[in-house]
Amino acid sequence: MSFTYSKATGKRPEEAMAALESALAARRFSVLWHLDMSGTLESKGFPGHGPTHVLEVCNAARADEALRTWPEIAYLLPCKMLVREREDGSEVGLLLPSALIGMAGAGGPELQAFAAEVEGDLRAAVDEAAR
């Protein structure tokens, strides 16, 4: 079972980031945190990594619903997404909520269904950003 979903795009990382943020906003997700991983590593003396951006994203209404029903889900929030440079463009992807739920052995069928709904929105955002 894969724990990620990603798409390649011919866009530069900056263009892919902007497209992803727009696609997320259209689905009522906001970026809570943005780590410029390659920039951070370079500033600490570890250069040579292509642009790599990790985003933590959240749909507040869905997070509220999840926390009210499964308080332990807080350990798995917010959702992580990635934009990184590739030879011919970028990769846009996400860490699958369903895989995290499965690895944690959390909840039951209801939580899996909930994670699948959120994951569907995030996959759609990745697909849109990669076009």
C-alpha cells in the first residue's frame, strides 16, 4: 500500500506551488504552514537539494468535524503536501490520510470513509495543480 499520491508537472516549483494553493483554496483548504526544506537545509550548511516545499494544509470545517468525532485524530493533523523540483518540472503530492489512519489503526470504517473523502479533495487539488 502506497502512503503517497503525486503527479508530475512541467511547471516550475514556484508555479506548481501557486497552482496548488489555488486548487486548495477552491476546496476550502488553507495553508497553515510552509517549510522551504531545501532553503532550510542550505542555511544549515547542507546545500545541493533542489527546491522542496512541505505544506501543512487544513479544511477547518472538516478538521472540526474530525476532532469532535475522533479527538485522537489531532495527532495526524494537519494534512501534509509536497512540491519539489524534478528534472523536467515539478512533483506535486500528498501524504494519504487513509494510509495514516491505516498505519495508526485508528477509528473504524467511519473514520476510513471520512479520510477517503478528505483524500479525494486533496487528490483533486494535486491533479488540478499538475495540469
